[in-house]
Amino acid sequence: MDLKIFDRMESEVRGYIRSFPVVFNKARGSILTDEDGKEYIDFFSGAGTLNYGHNNPVLRDRLVEYLHSDGVVHGLDMATSAKKYFLQTMDRVVLGPRGMDYVLQFTGPTGTNAVEAALKLARQVKGRSNVVSFTHGFHGVSGGSLANTANRKFRQAAGVSLGNAAFMPYDGYMGPDLNTVDYLERMLADTSSGLDHPAAVIVETVQGEGGVNVASHRWLRDLERVCREYDMLLIVDDIQVGCGRTGSYFSFEAAGISPDIVTLSKSLSGFGLPMSLVLLKPELDVWKPGAHSGTFRGNNLAFITASQALETYWSDDSLSQDVAAKEQLVRDWLENLAHSYRGAGLSVRGRGLIQGLVMPSGDGLANQVSRRAFKEGVVIETAGADDEVLKVLPALTIPKEQLIKGLEVIERSAADVLAKSGRQAKVLNVAKRA
């Protein structure tokens, strides 16, 4: 397939094209098709942007209808019918039934814009500059969000020093027997620890880019308690694992916590259209009019599809139940695979439909499996500090038969890669499941 125009004209910074070196031409549901007509099952979902699949007809048809009506497309932060529709739907479908009282701030169109706004607001509210982040966390690659991102690859590309952030160990970082919130609390209590009193703590309940690291509900509740005791705001970055990825609309619901600020993006629009949002408790809304601006705060096309996605998929709990069933299927499949190669050091972790097959670090095995799976027609990426985690991230709406077919490809690909690396299966023929 001819990629010469991309090699000649596009910057070396391009990334995913290197993992998936074809020209994609069409997409529908969980199937991508390249220019040669080859089909691929999508286990990547635009890094979590396409929770309802590609070109979902329910969302697409509503969008086309809106375009034909000459509805406002670009509106800055002016009042429009599309924004009004979204606000009403968000309140009726999501916030009201959950008893949540948040003010909505529309920021620039990407997740990092939402994080930047959240950090700025927390610092204004508390009058302090320091923010606590966590090992392996990812919050974006613009200035403030990058300072709170742990990955060296991204930090080294900043070109400037990154400050006003203090990193603490995430849940499980020190092993299963140490609650790392205790460490944070000790640092806060000790006036000679060197930790400047933070304005806020920012956390992902499941670290997607960091390697599908899952915080326990107890750990999240402990973190919220420490935030309250030490006068810090709790910011939950729900950009990748919100909007239903873990089964509930917000990833933190099962933990029973109430964040001060929540950031959303990725699958918020439901259609892959750029949109991000900050949810903040009303008493924190200290912004002066226009103090945080942006030309593309008013993507009205995204408001339309976001509203339709909420009405279609979140007016009842049917999607959540479906995600739970698919989670069990994926989890069982991956754990059987890991057990079959138990001498190879494989393990599984995740929540909902973000699951990771953890492979030995430093050998490049996960990337090899990803490349092998792509040749067989599955788009899947890796995560973690050393790309040691194969990240299963299908659409929430993927049909069961496509999900199983994709898992079969992953299993064959892993078997091939592990065999070539000298790691033979302990138990054979584990793929014969319905």
C-alpha cells in the first residue's frame, strides 16, 4: 500500500500510522476497511474515543438531520439550540438520576484542554500552585497537563522545565501490601517532608496509557478522605475511562466517591467529534467571565451527537449490563491465555472494556503481538512505560461474534510470538470457547 505521500509530507511526530501502516478508507461499527478492501476488527476505538463504534447510524442520522436544518456549527460559547439540548439531556439522563450537582464548563476541544482548565481552576480556588499526580499517570501533552504526566517520553519533548507537580505512587506501585495513600498522608502531615501543600490531586481511576493500572475502590475512597482532611480538591481525569468504558457512565461511581472536578472528552461526543468538558461543584466556580477562553468551545455538531448518545445508551442500564457481560468474556479469555503461558510471566488487569494483557517488560513481546494481530486483521495497541501491555479497547457496542473473532486472533498472535520467543504453552487448545 502506497504511503509515500505521508512519508514525504507528514512530520516525523506521527505515531499510529507506524503501528498500522495502511490507508483506511471506510469504517462502520467495529470494522475498519483499508483502500485494498481488507477489513480489520477495531480493538483500539480511537484510543477510547469511539465507545459506540464508527459511524454509529443512530448518531450519524441525527447529525445529518441537524446539518440539513442549517443548525449552528460553530458558536464559540454563545447559547445555541444544540448546546441547550445537550445541557438538558446531560442533566436529565446523567447528573439528575445520580444526584450530582455540577456546573459544566466547555473548554477547547481536546482532553488536555479540559485538564488545563481544571488545574487552573483548582489553583485559583485554593491559592496554591502545587498539584499531586501519580506514577504512570497521563493527563495530556500541553504545558500544565504535561507537568502532571509521568511518562518520560512525553516529558522530554516539552522543551522547558515542568514544575508545580509532585508525583506520588499509584495504587499497587509499591506492591499489594502497601496502601500508597498512607505514604501521601504521611508526606502531607510532615511539615519537613518537602511536599508543598497541594491545591489538588489529579487521578485516573484506571490508568489507560500508563498500562491499564486499576485503582481499587478502597484506595480511591482513602484518597478522597485525605483530600478532604488536607483541604485539597480531588480531580478525576475520566477522559479515557469515562463515558461508560468501565460499565457505569463515570468510572468512579462504583467507588462511591464525589470528585470536586471531573474532566471528560474522548467518547463524550459519541461520534469521534472533538469535545471536552469540565464538571465542577458550583461553589468552585470562581471564574471571571472570559478568564478561560478558546475558539472551539462550541462544537455544536458534537453537542448533537453527545446528546443523542446519552438518550440512546444511558436512559437505562442496558448498555452497562452488556458491558459487564463482555467484560467477563474478555477477562476469562485473557486469563485463560495467561494461564496457558503461566511460565512466561503473563497477567491480566482492567475494568469494564479496558483490559490489559501484561507481558514481560523489555522483550517487546506486546508490540510483536500487536503487529502480528494487525496482519491477521485486528487493530490493537500497547500501553505502559515499556509498551509491555496489550490493551484491549473495543467499542462498548461491538457484536459478540466480532469480539470473539478478535480475541481468537489475539490468542493465535500471542501463541505465535511466545513460541518464537521460546515460551511454550503449558496448556494447549485453550481457544475453543464460544
